[in-house]
Amino acid sequence: MPRLRTALLAAGLFALPGAGLAQTNPLREVLKLNCTGDYLEHCSEHPPGGPAVEACFRANLKKLSPDCASAITRYKRETKVRH
């Protein structure tokens, strides 16, 4: 579950420009591209990147668009390989 939490945090951070990163993280950009609509549709009442938005994404996991769910799966898989 920690990987899902990381993915959801990354998806929720899209509203913070640059998020303090000097370099753009391609995986984060994929999450941003594919999950922004899901965030707006299901979880926009929660501040981006916080525990409430993480819980919201988990609660709505079955409602997420295929592209967002796929992006989260890819993020989890590729970050697991890197660590």
C-alpha cells in the first residue's frame, strides 16, 4: 500500500507548480496528465497532496478512469524497480 500512497500523493501534487523539483519527473507527469480529471471529478474538495485526497483516491479506486488507473499501476511498477 505504500506505493499506492506515493502514487496518489504524486497525482495529488499536480496543483503545486514544480512541487520543488528542479527536474520534471516523467512518471509524475503521466500521473498528472491521466489523473487530473479523476481528481477534479472525485476528490477536488480535498487539498492536493494531503492524506484526505489519498483516502479519496483509494475510496474511488474502482471509479477511476482506465487511463488514471493504468498510470498509477505504471508508477507503482516503475518506482518499485528504481528503489
